[in-house]
Amino acid sequence: MYSLLMIHFMSNILVRALTGFIFILTVAGSAILDFRLFLLFFGAYTFLALREFYKLISNTDTKPLIAVGIIIGIGIYLISALSVLSIITTRQGGIFYIFTFVISASIFLIELYRHSKTPYFNIAYTFLGVIYIAIPFSMLISFSEFQKEYSTFSYQILGYFFILWMYDTFAYLCGMKFGKHRLFERISPKKTWEGVIGGALFAFITAYIISLYFLPNSLLHWSIITVIVVVFGTFGDLVESMFKRSLDKKDSGTILPGHGGILDRFDAVFLSAPVVYLYLKILAFI
């Protein structure tokens, strides 16, 4: 019995590692080889994450406007992507944003004719999908705006993901090996302080290595990003766990073997990316 459990455990670890490797390869590889390909990948991730989010909610009594929510979310992402590529100007982007917000008003009008018992829950969750997923992804790809002079690809995006991946990986491994003290047992019983501390240690080591090779060559800069990733990435993980627990779901989906769904894979990004973007924005004005 013990042998069968160990085989199952090792099999899950292998599947998780293989899926994670392929995922990292697509994200990092596309960011390095062709940033347009990276933007295309994250456009697809935005669509899949929105669909996954609305599908989870639709299994309850609340029925968000899935098509409209996805159109608005993709629209916001597309405007950011075109701005990053300098295909449209900041002023043109502002006009497109206004047009997107006008479309958002249709949610209220459509809901008038749906005869739903929970119209404002439907409206709220439709907007929540856009706020929770599309806007953070739009901010994430906009990291590259703060260092176009450095390279054809974004050190900010790659550095952010390398730190995030190292934190996530070693928080998981250290939590399994040394975890005793629960971080937030009511929401996520398996997460421990030992995992967070172990993951943070390796994240800071990664930040040091990155500061030697990535621009800007500032340990302070990458350390600040690491602090943001550790703090808000952890909260992002807990928030997504709270969301799944409220729906009585273990995973948000099954598209990524060993990891669950798109929301499971990017849970740390949804809260940390906007804060990193804010930090870079403030830094640009200093």
C-alpha cells in the first residue's frame, strides 16, 4: 500500500514538473525569441482564464454574461498589447478604452431582459472576471514599457517570472519537506510558513543572480520586486484558494496536468503583477 502511494506521489510530481517545464519554456522562450509571440500566448491565456472563471461561476445560481465579459477582457488586453508594440499611441489607446467602457454599459442593459433572480450578482461577477484577470495581464505585458531602451525583449517580465517561478517551486518543495506551521489553515491547509520562508530565500537568491545579468543591474530593484512577489503572490494564491473553496472546487480546471487550470497557474500573478506595475510606474517618475 505504501509503495503504491509513493508511486502515485512520484507520478504526480513528474507530471507537475513536466507540465511546469513546458509552460516555462513557452513563456520564457516566446519572451526571448519574439515578444509578439509572447503577447499572443498571453492573449490566449487571458481568453482561457476568463472562460475558466466564468465557467466556474456559471455552475452556481449566478449566471455572468460570459461572451460580453470575454469580449471586454480581450479588448482591454488587446489595447495594452497594441500600445506595447507602439501600433497605437497612448491617446488612441485612451479612445479605445473609452469605447470598451461604453460596451461595458451593455451588461446592465442585457441584464434587464434576462429575467434573472440575481441580476446584480450576474453583473458583479461579469466585471469581476475582467478586473481579476484581464487587467492584471494587461499590466503584466506593460512591464516592457519601462525599459524599451535595454533590449528587444523585456528584462522586467523575464526577471519577474524567474523570481515568481523560483518562489512558487521552492515554496512547494520546502512546504512538503519542512512544513509544520500553517500559514492560513482556514483557506489553504497545506500552505505553511516554512514553505513561504524557503520559497522567499530562493527567490532572493534568484534576484541576486538576475541583478548580475539583467538590466537594470540593481540588487535593490530586483529585491523590491521579490518582496512584492513573495507578499502579494502569496496573497494571490490564498485569494484564489478562497475563491475555489467558496465554490467547493479543488482546482479551477484540468487544462494543465498536475497544476489544475489556468487560474491555478497564474493565481500569484493576478495580485502581484499590478503592484509590480505600480512600482515600475512610480520608478519611472523618480
